[in-house]
Amino acid sequence: MRSDSPENSTTLAPDPVPFVIKIRDLHFSYPGKRQPTVLNIPAWQVARGDRIFLKGPSGSGKSTLLNLLAGILVANQGRIEILGQDLAALSAHKRDRFRAAHIGIVFQQFNLIPYLSVLDNIRLAAHFGKKHITNLDLTAQQLFEALGLDHTLITKKASNLSVGQQQRVAIARALINAPEILIVDEPTSALDSDIRDAFMKILIEIGQIQGNTLIFVSHDTALTPHFHHVVNLAEINLAGGNQYVS
């Protein structure tokens, strides 16, 4: 990673984009917070294919940064460029479309729709991504196999799965569109060490096949050997975060 200034393109640049994430002069604050500036990042860049382990204490702004990278939140000031696209130049609807097509997210709580089947949860992600996937159900089953999930689970409701199974389904949903960027937020906090290690092995193997860039937030420093770079948010965030944010 380097910290030189981003390019000025506001459209999706042709491949290859050497840096898939570029931040410049980022400022973000939540309305009404006692410490107004949560994030103040002068510059940060992530190269294509990098695996980034992002760490920091609770309340330092890690999840806030992930939401900004995904276009869920919008910066008050500065520029966030994802795959050559300035997120601030997009409407809310277009940011949603861009995220669905190019960014996979594994949330800490997985956020599966409990009353839908596993397959329908995955189909829904593919629908929002607007990518043409030949034989979607077969692709989902192949991801299931790669993730070590029994194929019979694919017709079960998400609410009937174990925590470990829900986690792997959440990964399949995030990967169904072969996203260029995968964002993972505290995915191993509820897992024992054996399941955690198996999860990391699968995540990295599939990521290498798809060629995605991984941004991974965790407090579990035992996982750092799996990553190209370990980034302490405090080292790039001049605001230092505060105890009232996530």
C-alpha cells in the first residue's frame, strides 16, 4: 500500500486498476456526536489482490470505515474511489447498484433473511448484483461444495442453520457475484479455533480463485499471518475515533 494521491477519474476505470481503493482527505462525523470527527484519513490506498487485516479497539471507527468503503455511508469531505469510481459522484441508488455488482460483504451478524431458503438468499444477492450468471443454482451449489456445506442445506430456511452454517452461507452470498472487493467484519468472533481456521482457509482459497481484494476487520491477531498487510486504524486515522462509534 502507498499513500500517493488518487487519480481524478469519476468513472469505473478499465482493468487493471492497480489500486482498487483510494482515499484522499477523508473526513466523516455522525450528527450529534460529542466528538464530531470520527475519521480523518489523509490518504490510504489498497492494491488489487491485497489481503488487508484492519485492527483497532472497539469504537475506533473500523465498521464506519467499512460502511464508507461500501458506499453505505457517505463522507462529509474528501474522496473515496473504489475501482476507479468516485462514490460521491453516484446517487444513493447507483451506489447500491455499484455495491451489489462489485463488493461482497460478510456482516458480523451475517444478515441472512431468516424466512428465505439458503438458495433464495443467494439468488437475491445475484439479482441485486445484475450480473449474468450462467446456471446460477449450479454456481451456488459449487460454492456450497467449496465451503464444505452439505448440499441438502440449500433448501432449508436460513433460520434453521447453525451459526457456523449461517456464516458459510453468508460467504457464499457475498461471493456469488465474484466481487472485486470482499469486505468482512468480525466474522470469527463467535467461532472456536478449529472452525475459525477452516473458515480462513476457505475464504482465502476462494478469494485467490476469484482474484478479489480482501478487507478484513478483526480483533483476533492470531489471524494476521493470513494477510499481506496489517493496518492499525489509528495509524491512518488522525481523528483517532471515539468510544461512541463502531
